[in-house]
Amino acid sequence: MGVPDHILRLRERVGHDLLLLPSVSAVVRNDAGELLLGRRADDGRWSVVSGIVEPGEQPATAVVREVREETGLEVEPVRLSSVVSHPHTYPNGDRCEFFNLGFHCRLVAGTARVNDDESVAVEWFHPDRLPPLDRHARLTVAHALGAEPTAWFLPAGTAWSESDD
């Protein structure tokens, strides 16, 4: 789907300035225990499936929609596993601070495939053989697969910088 219309309208007004955006990420495993990752079209990096929550949309609905749009898979959110705000600068210079909710999701149906223009590849990876991931993706995966009964978050007063990636 690309950049949502409401973000394009904001960018017309603010240019590359920082935007705070609600987002979701999905950690999905298949029956073999492999993790679903997509290779991003904008920077070529592997990551968990993620996207922006649309106005009026609930985060659990957004994570289901994002996985379907990007991979063709149907998933069900099982647990909110992480909450973190992290910066991202796109290759075109657009700056964002994503307020991200990470979900552990159950695979319901479908065959993984590139389903839109946001990814150039979609693959399943064994958890011990993941490609290089940025810090946010690593934390999202670790806490979705962890045994914590509640969502993980950075302690109060903790800052995150892009140099941590």
C-alpha cells in the first residue's frame, strides 16, 4: 500500500521534519517454528512485518491488515509483547518516531509471498539463523518469543537513538 494518504498530506506541510506515528509490528511463526520476515523495498533490510496504524483503526486490526497487505497471510494477534518508541530516518530524509506496539501473532492461513510494493522478498527463517536485523526488530522478536506474561517496555528515563541500530 505504501505511505498512507494522511501521512502524505502531513509531509506536504512539514517536509522531512519529525513525525510521531503509531505503528505495529508482527512476529509470526509457522508450524516449523520459523519466523516470518520481509525484506524492505526502501532500504533492503530484513525486518518483522510492520506498518502505520490508520486513523480510527485499532492496533490489533492494524497488525492483521499489515500482515495481509504485505505477505498475503492471515494472522491472529495472540499477545501484545512490546511497546517502544524508536526513531527512523528513511532514505529520502523523512524522519519519524514510531510509537510501536509489537504483537506475537498466530498464523491462521495463507502462503507467504510479496503482496505489495513495500517488500522485495518475504521468507521464513529459523530463529537461530536470522539475517541481520536492526535493534527494534531484534527486540520485537525476542519479546514476542519470550516467556514474559506482559508487554516489555524500556524503563522510564531510557532514551533510544538511531545509533543503537
